[in-house]
Amino acid sequence: MTDAQPEPAPPVAALPTVLGALQDPVRLEMVRRLSNAGDAVRCSALYDAINKSTATHHFKILHKAGLVERVVIEGNTCQRLRTEDLETALPGLLASVVGAANRAHRD
């Protein structure tokens, strides 16, 4: 994917806010999918069984916590995980959470 134009992202929030954002199963699945993709992903590919307005609500919570940033790529709205920023702010957290989510998804 090319021509990514990110919106300004807030700083990564404090640990309780980040964990609060990740405690919801829908948001955790969105983060898991983003992490596994390794790049920006179209919003609609990050959720199943919810409608667009509910997904928008979840993306806003993830954005406010500093977990994701919204980018437009070739006219498509995508989300990108802020992996480097998260690792700097909360070392090891993302890898641990995504690893556990991947194990749970396989089971």
C-alpha cells in the first residue's frame, strides 16, 4: 500500500486507558488483526458481526488510547497499529497481548 496520509494521532495513553481499550473483545480482535497484518488495513476487514457505526465507536476508543491511527490509502480509509509508539510507551505490552489473543483465537 502506498500514499498513506495519517491523521494526527494522540500520544499513547496511560496503561489503564490502553488496557481498558483492549479489554473489549471486538477491539482486541481489531488490534490482533492489525498486528498480524503488519501494515494498514481497510477498516471493514477488521471486524465481522457488527455494523459500521459500532465499528466507528470502537475505532474512536482505540484512537483515543493511542493504539491506532487512521490513514487514507488510495482513497480507502484504513487503520494502522502504532506499533513503534506503543513499544516505546509500554514496552512488551502489545506483543504479549497479541500473542495471547492469537493463542486464544487458535483454540
